[in-house]
Amino acid sequence: MKCKTLTIETNGKCTGTNVIIDGKKIPLVQKIEFEADGDNLPVRALIQVTRLDKAGKAIEKILKIRDEKTLKFIEKKTVEVEPLSIEFEALK
């Protein structure tokens, strides 16, 4: 998706960070990565947002991870994320 403006507003806390693309707030952002080349435009941003079900509730999944101390597998709940790829022109 291409956009004209990407704005990140924060109050200094993770929960107070807002990502706004062309005037529209993106809800439940988990992670933002930027990819840029100094000689070539546009800049790319990969944003991961929480997947929601039809009722608006976050979709959770259970992962089996190995506990480092006991070396046994334990179940860990985590939210599913979906990627949102954005391209925009950076200011020079």
C-alpha cells in the first residue's frame, strides 16, 4: 500500500504510541520496521498489527516452547499478528 504521510505519535510509553497513516489511526500495532536506502526512494515500513475476530477480540494462539531450565515443552499464549506493508516518500 502506498501512502503520503506516516506519523508516529508517542507519550513515551508503549501503550501510548499511535501510528497514523494518511490521517487514519492504525489500531493495535505490535511492531514497526523501516527499510530505507539513502539513494533510492520510497521508504518501506512493515507494520505488524494484532489480528481481530469478527467481534473485535484479539485472536490468540498457543505455542509450545522449550523451558530453558527444565528442557520441557510448555505452552505459551500469544496474539496472532498480520503484516501491513507501507511505502511512502521520505522528506529530504
